[in-house]
Amino acid sequence: MSPIRLFAAGLVAAVVATPAIAQSCLRPAEKAAFEVRSLQSQLMVAALICKQDEQYNSFVRQFQAPLASAWEGMSTHYRRTNGAVGVRMRDNFVTELANVQQMDSGRQGSQFCQNVASLFTAAMAAPKTSEGLASLAVANNLSNPHGRSECSATTPAASSPTPARTERRAAVRRVSTQGR
């Protein structure tokens, strides 16, 4: 490979990697969706461990719309950042979240059910919005291992819905036409 083509290939790699990294950040609505899911997962773990099925079922019925919106927000994030494998990655995250919260309940031992009882009460009294549930999750410092930062105003993912794949194809076309 000629030095110019090698340089061009490196340039393409840099151009391609930057949008993909930027797009993995969480937009504000996506962050709220992750927080809502964290709350729902914590209450689900509590329902299973503390035999609070009735409370959990009441929560799900009462907050059906914001819970569905949060699920869609997470799905949107994973599709945007991972394309076709996004659904699988979302499902893996949901499983990881439940596992982390279950391990946290184990660390709390016999106190877990007492500690989470007030969370059910607070959840049932929360505003019936995604924002209300997200605020409750944050206020209770619930485990949420998504590991992504929020998008800033200057992050391309916050302002441009263009998928990384489209940008990657354009960069490859530019390099391949330059080599002719």
C-alpha cells in the first residue's frame, strides 16, 4: 500500500471513529429513559425478593405510559448508536441492570426489603411522567450501569440524527475517489 493510501486509510479510521464515539452519548430524553428503567428494575427486583408483587403490578398499571415511553427511549438510543444489533444490546443492558440491582440487594441483606418499601411509596406518589420517575431514580441513587455520558450541545449526536454508518460510507467514498 502506498504511503498516501495508508495515510488516507488512517484518516478514514479517525473520521469514522469520531462520530461513532460521539453518538454513544445520551441525549436528555434518553438519559431520562435509562433512569426510569432503573427505577422500574429496582422495583421489579424488590417485588421478586420481598414478595411485593401487588405493589409492583400497581406501579406498572399506574405508570404504563411513562414506562412504555422510557422503553422506547432506550430502544431509540440503542438503535441510534448500534444499528441492527441495538435491540440485543438493549436487552443485554436490561439484564445487566437487574443483575447489578439484585447484587446490591444482596449487599443490603435483610435491610433491603425495609429500605425499598419507602421507594414503592415514593414511586406511587410520583408525578405520572417520565421526568417525575427519572427524578425519583436519581434522588434515590439507583444503580444504573449504562456508562454513557450526556451529549453536550456541541456533540454531533445531540444535533444531528445522521447515523455513523452514513458518515463512514461517505468518508470511504471520498478516499476511494481520491486514490484514482
